[in-house]
Amino acid sequence: MGIFGFERFKIKRRKVIEIGIDSFASAPASNDNDRALDNSIALGELLERIELADKVGLHVFGLGEHYRKEFLDAASPVIIAAAAARTKKIRLTSAVTVLSAADPVRVFQSFATIDLISKGRAEIVVGRGSFIESFPLFGLNLQDYDALFAEKLDLLLQIRENEVISWSGQFRPELKEQAIYPRPLQNRMPVWLGVGGTPASFIRAGKLGLPLMVAVIGGETHRFRPLIDLYREAGAKAGHSTENLKVGLHSLGYVGTNTEKALDDYYPGYAETFTRIGKERGWQPVTRYRFDSQTGPLGALVIGDPESVAEKILRHSEALGGISRFTFQMDSAGLTHQQHMKAIELIGEKVIPMVNG
């Protein structure tokens, strides 16, 4: 797209789009003898990246939650708390908290503590997760996949609103006039609902009036517009303000100084990761042709130089009826620490001013 197209999107934009990064704390490839040391180094580098993101003006940094060898985020609140002590302005969130496998009381207490450490910068994105390892790990029945999440979300939201609660459900012992401490610094700590492509999840977020975080990691982003419309319609019918019905977009992406080189840097690790995951799910191996189709104007991947990336974020926002937040997922592509650091600098110094200037 040329400069005139970019200016068209800038003129139509009305509100600031928060821009940040979601990390899954990818573990480095290493032999077993060096694994613990390498993982320690990787977590140290991740905290350096969060510090840099704060310094160059990114709005938000999120940490995922997985229970697999290739990720180091199983105890993501611990990493977020460490980041909270080393940053000043950036908002810190989960991406996502797998609430089905967690105790909502402990989730609230962990993030309330992070909120106190960060002086009011904590958020939670809750979801059901894209992997299922947590179910056998914590003795849960996969057949209760949705029921567990619905019940635990209800409890989490009640704890957020009330210091003392009475509550009963199917999967957790009841609470009788129980006080939950500590309380966060924010009067109402933000809780977002992370969703994939299930219409019922979009409708649930709308009915509850929760901000929505949509993970679009493949296909064409504009195809999610009907689902987002369902969310907004459900929210309006439930009487929630349009201002509270925020939409965030989480996409695989990377920013380099040159688009062609950014694509070439990102592809090998992306292909390895998604071919490996694809074997578990019956997907076809990743090819460069399929990858390139995802990096075009309508594709979900947001990779390129700062101007190309800024244009695509604005294009996606327009296609979805306006978004409030965009987060890059970069660390599933085997990029080096130096490549991550440079991308963060470019996002803060170039992409954010272009999107919101």
C-alpha cells in the first residue's frame, strides 16, 4: 500500500490503539546438560525485553501460560511480578491465564499482588487455552472443558467485585462469607476474555461486558468481523456501554528494518514450530507459499518494516470495526534475543507513532 492508503487509514482512526507484545517465554533449543542454564539465561533475556518495551513506550506486555517443554511460562505470574518490579509504565498482563485449570481465588490474589507491586498496572486475560496438558496435570476431566471455565470465570468476577463473598459451584468447595485478600490498587482490575473462533465465547464476553482479546494466528483477519459483531450485539443487549466493549487483536508478527529480510528471518522458526504443532493436530506441514499467503494484505501475520506493519494494524482495525489493542506474538519463531530487542525498539520508536500519530 502506498502512502495515500496509509494516510486514509490514519484519517479514519479515531482512538489510540494500544500496542504491545505477548510472549510465551519460549525455551531455547539446547542439549539436556545445559538446559537449566540456558533456560535461566532465556528468562533473564525475556525480562530485559520487557524492560526495553517499557523504556521505548510500548503499552502492554503479556505472558502466556503453557505446560510444555518448549515454553517457560507455566508460572507466568512469577515472571510478571519480576517484570513489575523492573518497569514503570507498561501494563502487565497474562496472555492467557488458563482459568479452567486454576483456582480463581489464587489467580485473583496473584494478580492483586502484581497490581500492588506495579502500582496499578496489572491485568488478566482469561481463557481456556489452546493446549490441553493442564487437564491431566491437575486431575481435570476434559469433558468439563467449558463448564469448568464458565464456573471459574463467575467466581473470579465475583471476587473482583466483592471483598467478602459467599459462593457455591460444582467444581470447587463453596465459600461462606469469605474475605479475599489482598485487594488490588486498581478499583476494578481489568479482566479480559481471550477467545479463538467459537461464537459462544464471543457472546459470553459480550453478555458479561468484558473486553475481548481475539487470537487470530491464521487465515484472513477480516473473517472474524461477524464474531466481533456478535460480541458487540450481545454486549449492547445486556446493557453494557460501547466504551466498555473493547476489542484487542493478538497476532503472530515481527518488525524489521526491511520487509523482505523480516520475512526471511521469521519464516524458518515459524515453519519449524507450526509444523511440529501441526503433527499433533493433523495439519499439513508449513510451506513458504502458505506462509507468504498469510503475510499479504488480508492475512493474519503482521510482519514487515515499520510502515508496512503500521498500515496492516490500521487495516485490520478498520476491518474489525475498530480495535483498542494490538499485541505481537514474536517468540514462537526462534528469533534471537538481539532480533527481539531491535523489533521492540522499532515498535516503540516507529510503529506506535505511525499508528497513533
